[in-house]
Amino acid sequence: MKVPGLKILLMTVCPLWTLNAVQAEITLKYALAAPAKTPWTAHANELAASIAKSTNGTIKVNVFPGGQLGNEQDVIRQVVRGRVQMGSFSNTAASLVVPEIALLAAPYLWKDTAQADCVLDNHLTTFFEEKFAAKGLILLGWTEVGKMGYASTKDITGLKDLVGAKMRVAPTKASSITANSLGANSVVLPITEVASALQTGLVDGADLPGIAYTAMGFSKIAPTWFATNHSHQVGLVLMSAKVWKKFSAAEKEQILKAQLPADALRTKVRAVEKALLGKFVKDGGNLVTLSSDDMEKMQRLAKNTRLELVDALGGEAKATYQKIQQAKQACQG
């Protein structure tokens, strides 16, 4: 029996699920801050295609790059509410929901990127899956943001030049505590406001991923790059738990099967970061590295900074940090 208005009723109750002549078609919004022509957006588009293939086209993912749906700090809250269904987020945005994940960006936490990858893939995935699930988010996979350094509108020769500098820091305690330990004056800003802050002199420099510094045009405003590599920034693909629970068991399995290996994006981001910074230098850009004395000083400061970060985060940060340390031992390699 045909029920008048059934299609309208279904769309009202579940606006994500739209009907076609054969079966339900689900359309999801995927948000990310990265511009269109970057490895992260390419990864998002590949993931969208993989999900469409795995679900035989019944789940369609529309990708919105370049912060079209808002800055990532606001968007991640929308994902929790289910108003945006999924997205790719930096450690910075993710720490607003699960504060303990900021520990992954603690200064000089890792021996190298191989150790970081091993810890995430083999020891911390389930741990953080549970923490995000408790906050209304499904962790689908890890992504890569890259190594952090300091962009500057002024000449820099070493750490002494950061003392008293007005330094943009990301909206996460890991960024501000590290900059403060070096004597800088922290100014918390989302990445969408960094360019104007540098241009107007609101800040003298900015804590940024190396690839963002070159790819997003910051190098034209702040021509000095201080390659401290003080933090390794990971990212995450997250989906709203409110959306996830509406899927059938078969659909969930298909979505999980469609996820892309983390190493593919890691390799691409690291290669692009190296190539872009190389081009920056070739084109006359000023890239400054740490002297042996400055490196020793930063390593020494970092030990105390990591502990200060644990105390500042509170909650379960101490237990999380201990778990990270145990995982690092297992991944000494």
C-alpha cells in the first residue's frame, strides 16, 4: 500500500539519508581546513571514492576543503553534534574534545617519525578510539600534519631571537607552553587568522607546520623559517557517533574496509614538506636551523615542558603520558 508523504517523512526524520528509486543513498559532509590542492584534500577525495566503491555507491561523501564549513575548532564541535558528519582534523582541533591527545604534540617527544608511527599504529589507536567515542566521535584513522617550526617576519639567528617575540601559537596548550618556555609571548590564534596577524604586526611570527608555511603562502609574509622541528603533528579522520550509530552493521564494516592506510599520506606529506622547503631555500628564502648549543638547550627545556603540559592538561593526562612512554619503549626499534 502506498503511503502518501512517506518519502518526506523519512527525509525529515533522517535528513542524511535520501532515497533514490532503488535503495537509500546516504550523503555525508566531510570537512577539512586544508586548501584544495594539498595532500590532505587529495587524501579526503581518495577516501570518499573508496567509501563509494566499498558501499556500491550507497554512501556518498562530499568533501569541503579550505575551511568552507568553518575553522576546524568550530567544525569539530559540529561533528560531535552530527551537523557535519565527518572530517579531517589536526591534533590542535582534536585536543579541544580529547585534551590528552595534545600530549602527542609535546616538544621532542619522539626519537624519530618511525617511532611516532609505530606508537600510534600499534599501541595508541584503540586507546584513543575509546576516548573519542566517549566524547561522541568515531576515530576512523590517523593522518599526518608534519613537523612544526617558527615563521618570522624578522631575522632570526637562534633561540635568543625568540625571547620577547610576539608568537602566534595554536589553540592548544602544547603550542603555547612550548613557545613560552623559549621566552616568547604567546598569542593564541586559529590558523585562519595567522596571515592577517603577521601582516598587521599583531604577531612577529607563528608556530606552524612546515608544509603549511610554504603551501599556504605564509612564507611571502614571514620570510624567515626557523626549522626547530620541535613538534610532530598528527591528524585524525573523525566521524560523528550520532551518524555512525545509524549505519547498519554491514555499512559500518564497509566504511571501515574503505579506510586508507596511514602510511600513504604520511609518505606523501613528508615528501611534499621536504620538497617545498627545498624550493623555498632555492628561491632565496631564509631557512635557519638550530645550532648544536640551541638544540641542546631546547632538548633540556623540552623535558620540563612535557611535564608542565601534563600538569596543565590535568584529568587523565598523567596516565596517558605514562602509556605513551611505555609505547615508546616498545617502539625503540
